[in-house]
Amino acid sequence: MRLSDFDFSLPEELIAKYPSEERSASRLLHLHRESGKLGHHQFTDILHLVDDRDLLIFNDTRVIPARLYGRKSSGGKVEILVERVLDSTTVSAQIHSSKKSRSGTKIFLEGGDAEAVAVEVLGRLDEFFRIAFPEPGVMTILKRMGHVPLPPYIDRPSGDLDGDRYQTVYARHDGAVAAPTAGLHFDQALLDRIDERGIDRGFVTLHVGAGTFQPLRVDRIEDHRMHSEYALIPETVCEKITACRNRDGRVVAVGTTSARCLETASLHGNIEPYEGETDLFIYPGFKFRCVDALLTNFHLPGSTLILLVSAFAGSDNLKNAYREAIADRYRFFSYGDAMFIG
């Protein structure tokens, strides 16, 4: 299977650089998974596309301010994008600078009115660097000096708006460096209406890593290896899924990260509680064991995300849906519109 099979041309103006004025004011394209038929909706119509037999599963990870700026002792500018927090004083990260960074390199972080903080490059860790932070520790320094890690295609500095809108309203657990974007469309009023309808919901956690920004560098899809990410599927969610099955409802994954969580915990058949790393790579041919419907945004061509959605929807169905979305001027990527497949 070739990566070029999942490429498409997207007009630049359809890339959403800013969120909609209101979270739930986005558009929603409904792709009927079996027939391939398409329907055009507003996002709040999700209330009519699910019912009280269904179960919505959200990813409650919280995006950390993972982008840092600084200088080397030579004066050269440096940008750091934290990939994950390894412990209270150590991270793995991407480093962007004019010259290669080596073990022992000191980087002096800058941020607002805060005094510069020196961090040290400890060495390589696979495709990333391991970096040591001084006291008071990683999270305190990130919250004081870090910036919202907007994806590269947004191509603008992050601002105060992003601190709120590049975060789901139900985010609880610090650790992600990219938002679970399907969840960005839900505001509290919509969640309250879901509760009023008697539609059950549950929460898993997957800390989305910086690897989500990395393009596939292989021609054969099967040769790609996913970056490992932390996932948690609690026993309460497994119980909710069993109850959903018993009432003939659908398990609706809100986002590809929720889908990967659920399928990771279901690889051996029935879903089981799980906590640990997942490097599950879902592409066409994958057998879904848990997810019955998927809510997702529109994704980058040739990305692992579009491969997952193609596996769920069917490649031909998805290609047709994307052609329709482009023709009808839907907004794409993290701050863009959404698609319901079910």
C-alpha cells in the first residue's frame, strides 16, 4: 500500500488558521459508513446523529505549553518542542536551530518577563533529544515560559485565544503537545444538552505526542512505525462499553486518539482496562473491534490520521467525502470543521 494513494490537493485558503467564533458553530459532514452517502449539517446536529443507546468516548488529555524559545551561549536562536515529559526534570523534545545540538549544550530559555532559565541537552533519544530542566521542574517552567504548540500548518504565533481554544473544555490530565481536535467543537452547553438527552459518555486519556506533526517518511505504508504515546482506558469505560453493547448502542469515538485508545484496549477481543504505551498504527485493512462510529476533523494528506479514518470509513468513501468537503468549502485541520462517520 503506497502513501501516495492518500494524497490530495487542498487550497491554502481552506486551512483554518483560527477557530470559529463559537466552539460548536462549526460545520459537520455526515458520511454514512455503509452506503457512502453524504449529508451536510451544523455541528450541533450531532445531537440528532446519536441517540440514548449510544456511548460517546472523549479523550480528556490536557495540552501543555510545550513550545519554548531560547538561545545557545553562542547567541544562536533555538526553538524547542517538548514531545513528552519523562519525569519532573526531564523531557524528550525536538530542537530546531541553525546548528546541531550536542550533549552538554546549554540552552537559555526566554519567556515574557521571566528570567532566563538554562536547560541542558543530555543526548539523543530515538528521533528526539533528552533535555534536563532545573528546579522548580518541567511543568512549572513550561507554565511560566512555554507557548501553545500550534501545528506547523497554522503558521502564526500562538496568542491568548489559543490558550483557551486549543484545549477541550473537559481537559483534565496534563501531557499532550497536540490537541485531540475533534473534541474542540464541544462547549459546555452542548455537553449539557447531551446529558439532558440521556446520552452516556466516558473518558479515556491519550497524551498526543509531537510525532503527530511528523510526516510519514516511507513509501510503503506498512514500513511506518508509530511513536509511542501514553494511554489510559479505565475499568469504568470498559463497563460502560459492555452496557452499551447490551442495549444495542454504538460506541462513538470522539477523535482518532480516542479510537486508538479503544482499539489498543481491544486488540485481544473484548475491551479490557489498559494503562501504558501504545504504538498502534491503524491503516486500511485494520479490523476495528470496538469503535462503531467516529467523530473526527479533516486531516492532512498522507498522515497517520487520514490512514486511520480511511481504515474506518473505507478509502473510496473517504476520498469522495474529502472531494465534497473541498468543493463545499469546509474548513480543514485542527481549527476546522468536523466529520461524523457512522
